[in-house]
Amino acid sequence: MSWSLLVVAGLFEVCWAVGLKMSDGFSKLAPTAFTIVTFILSFIFLFEAIKGLPIGTAYAVWTGIGAVVVSGTVAAVLLTRGGETPACGGGGRGCIDVTISALRWRTP
């Protein structure tokens, strides 16, 4: 049950992050309300999940869900645009590549 709660918490985390962008600095009422509600729900589900899981594991999975969803979204955009990426997209890809390389290098 804790793992299910954690997955729901991770999905709500993605929702509030998207809502934060859509709220335009909390100047739009509906996206702001959406952001606040999903933020609260994300933490409620996370707090319930950590009752049955170690907090370090729960936090890593919770943030990892957000990273996986964002990576999948970026990949989908890149595939549908035929590989055309803005400069920041290429820079982000470079950061990911360097991080993965560093992790592989440091892993015994």
C-alpha cells in the first residue's frame, strides 16, 4: 500500500510543478489553486507513504518519478519535433550526459 501511495504522491508532484509554471507567478487564479491543491495532496500522500517505507527511499522514489515523467515528456517532444531542440534543451542533455558519466565512473 505504501508504494501505491508513493506513486500517487509522485504524480501529484509532477502536477503541482506543471501548475506552478502555468500559474505565471501565481497571477492566474485557476492554475494557482490547482498548484496549491496538488502540492498539498502530494505531501499528504508522501507523508502517508513514509509510514511504511524508509524516508530516504520514499524521497528518492518521489523525486525520481518527477524526473522520469519530465524526461519522458522531453523525449516525446524531441521525437515529435524531429530532433529540433532549443539551445537550453541541448545544454540540459549535456548536463544529463555528464551526470550519468560521472555516476558510472564513480560506481565500483
